[in-house]
Amino acid sequence: MAEILEITMLICFGFSWPMNVIKSYKARTTKGKSIVFIILILVGYVAGVASKFTNEAYMSAIGEKWYVLFFYFLNFSMVFCDLLLYVRNYRLDRKETQNA
């Protein structure tokens, strides 16, 4: 049951991040975004993956439960894309300020 709840959480986050990435891409600004929040989410996903790799019960059944790590890595990659967009948008904001 715990794994089903964990996967549900990861899927819900997984549906949210693409919308956030698209919004960041279209907005072309960092206004309303927090780099600290993005980094904390990334650290959280790294901790989640690390918890799986250090869990002997999970690792002994990795052949049957690989999909949990798949969702962690998928979500991490989407949040990392958002981080890259933050950097792009930060540069665009700086350029806009210099031209004003």
C-alpha cells in the first residue's frame, strides 16, 4: 500500500511539472519563481532516490519495482528543466533591465 501511495504522489507531481515548465518557458521571466524552491524540490527527489538505493528490501525486489525509480527520475528531469528555464529567464530579465 505504501508503494501505491508513493507512486500516486509521484504521478500527481509528474502531471504538475510539465505545466510548470511550459509556464516558465512562455513567461520568459523569473518573476513569481523561487530558485530556492526549485533546488529544494531537486534535493528532495535526490533524497527519494537515495532512500530507494539504501533500502535493502527495495533493492532486493528492484526487478519488480523499477517503475518507482522511473517516476523519481522523470520528475527530477522535469524539475531540472524548470531550473534551466529559470537560468534562461534570469538572463532575459537582466538583459531587459539593461536595455531599459
